[in-house]
Amino acid sequence: MAAITSANLANAIVKLVAVDALPALAGNLVMGNLVTRDFEPTLAQAGDTVNVPIPPTMSANNIAEGGSVVTQNPDVANAQIVLNTHAEATFQIPDVTKVIAVPDLLRLYMQPAMIALAEKVETDLLNQYAQFTANTPLGTGGSALTESAIDEAETALFNAKVPAAEQKYLVVDGSAYSQLRQITRFSEYQTAGDAGLRALVDGSIGRIKDFYVFRSQFVKKTGSAPVTTNNVAFARNALGLAIRRLAKPLAGTGAIVEYAEFGNLGMRVTMSYQPNTLAQQFTVDMLYGVGVLRNAFGVQVRS
């Protein structure tokens, strides 16, 4: 049995933080869990470009008797996403050995750090609304979100040939979500069955017009008097979140690093000693970029 030393204890603490980091991050994501995530455990730095492959379009040929097949040479398109965001959240723990003895203490420190990173990712993804230019924006800024606007959004994505099997999402702000819950046909048991009962009692909309509906506090608002809320309706392949590894600090500098990676998410956890505060410092950071993959698979729905 290996002896417990300060070195392997330090590594164990960083691993413990890394294990708890990603589940906490994923649990606070809305948009980040709905879009296409592209992660590779390869080192990159801010400013690098990631090419995300997009499936090509092919056509069917009616082959006549005695005829021959028509060979197609489809090109796999690429959407380029620039890794232009290096987000970090740093905190200090005065007595780090308590982290192992008291797991709740670790969660007390980790939760705010993960929420901060999740909010950054959510904001960047929702700010991509203006890049959906293939479809005409729907709804009216400063007005309540209506059933007809949602219906038109679903029709726009259907006409854009979003596969029927691919899930579609509608992400709105709190006010728009409340407006949808008050559409009588969707919030009463006699017209919507169990779904209406859930909307009325639990406050959960669930699904409307083939959209899974989510709300976010970070939906972009623009203008003034009236303010326009830029909700988005999209399929998963409309947006991409590309994440790559950050390099480890130079050996011998006193920093201990672990990578936390699963489910196409990844981040770096670094522990170092801060002599000015006599505390261990933890930095949780990630390098990522966001971008539109399929322009026609998303549409702005204003309210």
C-alpha cells in the first residue's frame, strides 16, 4: 500500500475538484446542453480555428432498367468556429485538507465557480441569435409572444428541411415563458390534457408546436422603449460549441493540473499556492468558441 504523502495528497485534491467540476457545470447549462458540442482532447490556444464538419446533401436517382448508377461526389462542408474565449473562475481555500474530510465544503466553493462559467457559455451562445439570417425574424419586439409566431417558427424550420427526427428547441426569457403558460389552449386540462395540467400546476410548459421549450435568464435584449427580446428557435445542428484543451503550466512551477472531460465538455483544473494569502488557489478554466453551423436551422422569435 502506497504511503500517504503531501505530493499524492495534493494530486488527490485536484482530482477531487476535477471530478465534481463538470457535473456541476453541465447541471447549470441550458443552451450548452442543447447545441452541438465539439470536443477533442487536443491542445489549443486562444485564436485557433476549429473546423466542424457538416454532412453533405445528396440526391436520389431513379435508375432505369439496364441503366447505371449516378456517382455523386459530395463535399463535406465545414463550419469554422474560432476559439476566442478563455473563461475562468478562480477561488481560494485557506485549509484545503478539509476538502477531503468535508465534501460539502468543496461544493460550497465549486458551485459559484461553475455557475459563473455556465453563465458565460449561455450568454455567448444566446448572443448568436443575430447570425440566424437565412430565415426572416418572427414575432414583434416589445409584444407578447404568440402562438402564431411559434407556429411560423416551426414551419420555417420544416421548410428548411430540418429532419423530422431531429428535436427542435425554443429558448425564451422569463417573461415570454410566462406569456406562453397563459395561452389558454396550452394551460388547461380540458384542452391540453396532462400537458396543460403540468403547465398550470408545475409551471412547466414542456412542448409546444413540436418545440421543447426552455427558459433562460440570458436571452439577449436589445433596444429601448420598447425592449426587444431575441428568443431563438433552432435544431441542435444550428449552433456549435467547440471546446479544446488548454496546456499545462511549466513543470516545476508549483502548479498541479488535472483535466475534467466527459460528454463533449472539457475544462482544466489548476491548484497552486498563494503565499500572500497563505491559501491554496484553484482555477477552473476552459477554452471554447461558439458559432452557427447551419444558418437555416435557426430563427429569431422576437417578443
